[in-house]
Amino acid sequence: MNSGTELLLLRLGLIAIIFAFVFVVAQTMRSGLRLPVGAPQREPKTRQGPRLVLVLPGETGFTPGEEFPVAGVMSVGRDPANGIVLPDPSVSTRHAELARLRDGWRLTDLGSTNGTTVNGHSVDGRGVTLRGGEQITLGTIVVRFQA
């Protein structure tokens, strides 16, 4: 056998090993995503706890009904550093803040350009207490607070 033939065989062998490796990895990943036969089926989790439900998404790219869980103290705005990000031009970078209270939640406007309203009433820096079911407008985005 000459050196050209040996090199070709080595290359083909390497390609075969790579394909075998990819096949094994793909089968392992695929089997890891399926439940074993006879395993109990889990019911999809329904979201519990406080959340904002999107009513009018504006230019966010989200769909109505999309939910955003709320916990502790969270800022809402266009900036990716916020706890809830609403990428719409009418929403300020840091638009508002939600904070857990003993008897509900406090929504405070953070000096946004287009304002924040709860059930049609303006929210200022002192904030307003939310108990659940309120309709909140942030710029042109409308969400409903679910306690």
C-alpha cells in the first residue's frame, strides 16, 4: 500500500468515527427528552402566584395572554436589566416598579415619559396598592395584574 492510500483510509476512518460520535450523542439527547414507557404523565403546571398578563402588547412582539411572574421587587421597562422587559418604544427604559407589601403589591411610576395608569388613574412616585384584577397601562402597553 502506498502512502496516498494509507492517508485516504485514515481520513475515511476519522470521518466514520466522527459520524459514530454524532449519532451516539444525538441518540442520547433524544432519549433523554422522552419519558420512559409507563412513566406517569405530568399535568402542565398552571401558573400560580402574582403575575402580569398581557392584554394589549403594542410593539413588544409578545402575544396577548402572555404572562410575566412577579416576585419581590421588580422593575418594568424596556431595558434588558429589568425584571420584566417590555420592548416597546412607548415604554421607558425603567418605567415602573412592583414591590411586595404585607397586604398586596405597590406599583410605582419611576418618572416614565409616557406615564403609568391603574384602572385609568395616573400613578406617581408615591405608587398605588394592587390587590388583583387591576388593569395597568405602561405607555401604550396594557397588562392585568393577577394576585
